[in-house]
Amino acid sequence: MQTDEPISQNLDYWRVVAASVLGRSHEKVKQHCQDAHHWELLPEGVLVAAVADGAGSASLGKIGAIVASQTAVETIRLQYGVQGAKEDDDQKWQLLLTNALEAAKKAVEEEAIACKVIARELATTLIIVVATPNLIAAVQVGDGVAVGCDRMGNIIALTTPQRGEYVNETIFLVSPNALENIQVKVWRGVVANIAMLSDGLQMLALEMSGGKPHAPFFFPMFKFVADVTNPTEAQEQLVAFLRSERISTRTDDDLTLLLATIVN
């Protein structure tokens, strides 16, 4: 799957629609979209997805986001294919996720060496989700958020945005002690939907008080992906939504939204 082009596809258990679009602030200064996403479906209905947001202040943040998201998904695909993970074994899920995060960090640092710049110039956040019809495992460094939803309509906060020492500062994959400050969560239940988004959508997706998932934002998104019948139209509609006046008046940052639903 591509990292920054919108994608919609129905694959066995899962239907996925995802897009990364350029924010108006970056468009004004003729900067590329710094967000990236990547996802794959593994055998037996296992979905692996990653969302990354390259730092706007990093000259090669876009590259860092692409490298991190692709490496994370590929690492899980390779390791899961060899050892798998029993659904009742939290330690194996946590190990799978942290291994992917470490591999992504290493890949970004190696890319920085190849580009002859310091790693900070490829700074990026990273959210990784691995899901089956009965489990969601997530890990995160930095801001953005991942949520799940069960068949009863309960929205589960899988991750929360991480903040740095100062306001509007976050932790990046290449930050010192980044791997000591990760969030890991394993949730079990009958999965209906998953959403992953970069921080550009946080103002709309999270409640102002407490930072909980804002149901009026997520429920229409979940209905949208559940009702998809034409992949091309779904791509166009998601991109149009992310570029709409409703969104751009609330945020001018780059935007990534990845939606997945279990196909009945």
C-alpha cells in the first residue's frame, strides 16, 4: 500500500479507507505534506496500520514519516509471520509492537546517516495498531490518537497524545528516551471499528476537557467506512472531507485519517 495516497479497499475481514492531505499552512509555504500512513492485511484477518507525522521543523520530516510507517508495518508482517502472537498473551503483543517501534527508530536514524543529516531532521511521531476481530494492540510515540469501537458502540481510547516539556511540543521517535516513554495498550473485545489520526485532527476528534474521544466526530466516520461500496468514490469523499471548510477553519496542519471496519 502507498503511504500518502488515499486508499480504500475491502480485504476479507477489513474495509479500510485512509488518506494523508497537505494542510493549508504547509501549502502556503510550498512545503510537502509531512504526514504518512501505511497498512497491510495479514492472514487470518490481522490488520496492521501505522500513522506518522513528520515534524514541521524538520527538513526531512516527510521522509522520516514514510520510513517509520513503512518499516513498522513491514517489521510486524515479518515477525508475525514467523512467531505470531496468541490473543491471550499480552507480553507477546507488547513485544511485537515495541520491536516494530525500535525497528522504525533504527531505520529513521539510518536514513538520516544516508542523507548526511542529524536524526532530528527526520523527526516524526508514530502510531502503530495491530488488530484482529477480537483484539486491538496499539503503541504510540508522540501526538495523534488511535481509537477503537466495539459492536455496542463503545469508543475505546487506545492511545492519547503525548506532550513534551513545553506547550505544543511533542515527543518524536528520534527524541532522547523516546522508547522509554511509549504507550502500549492491548484491548480485547468484539471489534467493530478503528480510527487513527495525526494531530491535525485532534481539535475535532478529542473533547476539549479531558481529551477523551469525541463520539460525534467518530460515529459518522465509522458509518462512512461501513457504507463504502465504491472505493474510488470513498477516496474522493475522504479527501474532500479533510480539505473541507469545516476542517480547514479548525486546523491548517497536515491531516491523516485512517478508518477501518470489520466487514460482516
